[in-house]
Amino acid sequence: MPENDFEKQVQQLFNEMRLKPSAEVWPKVNNRIRKEKRRKSTFIWLPLILLLLGAGGYWLLQSNNSIPPSNPITKTTPAPGNDNADISSGAESIPKVNPGDISKTNQQKIIIEVPPSAGNADTGDNLNNDGSGSGSRASKGQRNSVKPPVNIQALDNTKQQARPVVQLPVPDNAGNNKIFNSRNNNLLSKQLIAAQQSVETRASLLPGVKTEKILNGITNDNLFGNKLNAAAETTPVKLTKKKVWEWGISGGAGVSSVSEGLFDLFGSGSADKAFLNAAPNAPNMSNNIGFLTGQNSLLAALPPPASTVKKGLAWQGGGFVKRKMNSRLAITAGLGYSYYSTNRAVGNDINNYRLSLGNTRNDANANYAGYYIGGQYINYVNRYHFIEIPVGVQWQLSKSVKLPLQLNGGLSFSYLANTTAVHYHPQTGSYYKDNALFNKMQVGAYAGLSAKIFEKTQRPLYLGPVIQYNLTNLLKPSANLSQHFMYAGLKAEWVLWKK
Amino acid sequence: MTDYQQLVKDCLKGKATAQQKLYDLYAEQMLGICYRYTKSLADAEDVLQEGFVKVFKYLHQYRSDGELGAWIRRIMVNTAINYLKQNSKYQYDLSFTDPALHPVSEDNPQVYMQAKELANLVRQLPTGYQTVFNMHAVEGYTHVEIGEILGINEGTSRSQYMRARNLLINWIEKHSVESKLGLYAGK
């Protein structure tokens, strides 16, 4: 019997196998299909809706920008008299009517007033029967030879940027002045033309809307020349996607010091006090010190006080990432290396004698890299190498276009990777190294102010002062001393990428 | 255009009646497959549900030149295997830790039993054996293919299959003897 007979039988049996599923299965399948469909349709429609919204917004912005912003008029411009070189060269003359008749009360408004009976030297020819006027002169783009008998009063305040409202009183059929407003200050030039035109036309038949229609054919060049055109130039609006992520590199330099507490920041710093003075695990060298230094035992028994710890240079470097939460608030994080240092006076290096110290405690741990006999001879630099992770917030104080200011604050988590700092041994007056006495993990608080330079560029720079105070004691509790790191300096953050 | 093609077209249009019709047409057959791969009917129905969701999701990828039932069946098998891999209660049992080859059984007993009875025996196998047996003996996958799908060696697949087959044959023979005894006892 062939080997696969068994398999054939099994296959045949199972192929015919049918099991009726419970009634709950199909509704579940159906529900999930519908859900899937809804999700799919959402994925299809959402981009479309967004696209439409975006297009609509863009169109709105474009339509607003298509009319150039007005140049705010800051002083009363008298109607040009005989000097009409920029306006017309024509010979027709219209009698001036109420040259100073424009209201001065509302500084937000530019009022062009046309009296109903203003000149009728050129009336019926330019009007249709419906009163809209053919605008034969205007529509043909002819130069308006009429001096506008208007007086323009605009904003007295040169800083005022509000949109002026153009009010053009147009006489209705009853002979009353009707004022139609245009919120769009960009139509200023057209409105001026309207005023001129209305002077030429039969005022009693001129509806405001139609006036504008008539004027559409007249270009600024025809009437006001390049001066007005220049004033009416538009500023294009860039529609760029708001970028919320920023990456970059940061660096800074300043001074670092140690203090016993926050009060030291403002008072006499503990830098003047002994730093790392009484480490309990300090090697017991009292029996050897006289031998090592050649001092007699009495002198060795009276060690000099700890030398002053002075400020040292410090610098930082690393990278950062920033996420803008809203127009003012951003969350920042980073990773960097920090070098801090302090200075203190020590004595001669007796590191060479170390091996002869047979009774030093913990010597087996090889923690003591060197000893310095107390004395004000040599400047020693305590160097600290930290890996830091600052996490904080950035608050935009001012939205000044020229120099936006940001307030920075947060916490900095750091790890003391290495140090060459020495501890003072009060019994012997010597200095020794013992990295085991340091708290490797540090948490500090920082605050700073930064100005955003080159804001308009793709790669802006944040620059400003920063101070940092380590909340964690630099020394372990066993040292029984409170020592906190401080740093003050200038910090720069250069944005390299935005997303 | 065949009925099946029309049915697929309607399903693609999102017609609920067509979708239900398709489900009704294949659900029983597919549950039989899911049943063989799992240890309980509830799990089998879970696989069936998941499988049909996939069927409707990827129906646009079905080419009408192939048999629709075979296409759905393939989806069900893949869904069942994924279910076994993802479901924690099957994971331990699915481990293939016995790569030793086992001698091929010469036995080819006649299987005098119902499909469901045989399926229940298959389901008593350890999940690894059960899966390999189902894939090789019923679905017709080669050991190379099984190795690729399950992420095991071809040899492991072969070994698992042989052990499964031997066990199953023993059980079937035992079942036959018991049935005969029962038959005689009944007389």
C-alpha cells in the first residue's frame, strides 16, 4: 500500500468536514468590516477635507493679499491745486468744492467727501440711463484732467496701523449724501479716483457701488503715477507649515563653583571655605606625614587649614531637541557633556611617596591617586566631567520681531563620569583623590534667558545667560558635608533642523 | 460572469447581503479547517472571524481566475498559524524542540471514522505536531514551505510530522479496536 494512502484518506475526510459556526460570528465579522470601512473612508476623506480647507484658507489669504495694503496716510493732504503734474495734464477744470470739508474727528477714517452739487461740467456724457455711467473717460483709461476737489485726512498717528475706513459720501437721488464704506484700505487709490470721477459725473445719479465699477478701468498710473503704486505694493504672505520640532546643537561657557547651599549664591560663597574638608574615609597618614614631608612631628600635628576653593572655567556642549507646544511654550530636552572645574592651592605632589604608605586605609581599593601636602604653593585644578540630560521648558516672554526673548527653566540630570578633584584631609592637612566619595548622579535646576537671533532664517540661534544649581549633594552622605555645584555662563543653541 | 465573480463584485461594492452570502457559503467549511488547527471551538471561531475579516479586507486582491474557496482557505490557514503564534496558550506547545528524525511508520491503516472524530484526535496532538500534520497531510505544504512559514528547519518539520503521524496511527488503530470491541460487545 502506498505510503501516502493514509494522508489521502485524511485529506479526503477533512475536505468534507463541515462545522456550523455559532450565530455570533457573522455579526462580529460584519461589525468589523463596517468599522474597517469607516476607518478607510476616514483616511480617504480626511486628506481631502484638509486639502479643501487648506485650499480655501490659501484662497482667502490670497484674495486678501491681492489688493495691496494701504500706505497709511499720516497727514492731511491738501487737494492738489495747480500743481497737478502727477495727476493730470488736462485742461478741464472743476471748481473746487469744500476743500477742507473732511471730518477730522475720527482718526481711523479717511473721508473723501464729494458734495452733491460738485462740478457738473462733464455730466450726462458719462452716464447711462440707469445712472451707472459708462465711464467713457475712465473706462478708456484716459487721464483724468480734473483736479480732485478733495481733502484727505488720515491718521495723525504714524504708528497707527489700523485699517482706515474709506467713507465716500455719494448723493442719492434725493440729494442726500450716502456714505458707503470700504473696509479694505487697499482700495484707497480707487476711492480717490472715485471721488474724482464722481465730481465729473452727475452726482445725483451716482450710486456708490456703481462708482466703483466705473473706476475699475482706471489704473493708478493714470492718476497718481508711481508714487501711489509704490505705496500700494503688497507683501506676499508665505504659507508655510508650522514646524513644531527643532533639533540642534548647544554649547556654552562660563564659570563653575561649589557652595554649601543656595544661600551661598548671594552671600559669601563657601568657595572661601574648605572644600571637601573632612572625608571620613580619608587615608590615615598622620603617622607618615612627617616622614614624607620632612616636617617634624609637631608641625605635622598642626596641619594648615584647607585652601580656598575658587571658581574655575566650565564649558558645555551637546545636542538638544525642542517641541513647540503652542506659540509661547516649548518643551526641551538634550544630551551633552559638561566640563566644570574649580581651583585651589595645594602643596607639593607627593604622589611618588604613596607606595610607601603602608597603613593607608582603603589603599587596596586604589582610590587614592595622589596626595598633596597642605600648603599654598601650587594651584590645582579640580576637573569634573559630567554627562548631562537637561529637560525643561522654554517660555517666550516677548514676541518682539527683532529680538524675541525666551525664559528657560528645568532640571538637569547628570552623571559624574570622571573627576580629578581632591579632598582635604584635616588631620594631616593633605589633599587626596577619592572618587568614591562623590555622588555620581546629580540633579540640578537651571534657569536662563535667551534671545532668538536670526529668527527669520532656517537656523535661528538662541543665546543668553544661564545659571545652574545642583540640588544633589556633590558628596555622599558619608562625607558629612554639603557641597553643591553651581554654574553660570552663556549658552547658545543653534537650531539645525526643523520639522 | 459566473455567480462567484458576481458575488465577489458585489462584496467589493460593499453590499452587505453579498458579504453575508459569501460568509454563509464558506463559513462551515472554513470552521472545519480552523477547528483542526486549534484546541477549542471558541478559538476556532475566533480564527474564523479574524479570517473572514481578512477575506473581505483583501478581497480586491483576489484574482477571479483561481478558485475562491482555495483562496479563502489559504487565508484561514495563515490566520490560524498567526493565531497560534500570537496566542500565549499555544506558544509553549508550539515550540519545536525535538529535531530528531523518527522512522517513517509503514502503517497505512484504513480510517474508519468520521471527520470530526479524526479531527479530535489530531487536536489531541501537541500543537507543534498538530500544526505540521495539518499543513503537510491536509493542506499539502512541503516541509520546506512549512519550515519557512513556521520558522523552523525542514528536518524539524519532517521529524514533527513523523511523530505526529505515528501517534495518530496508533490512536486510530486503538480507536478501531475499541470500536470493534464495542461492536462485538454490542452483539
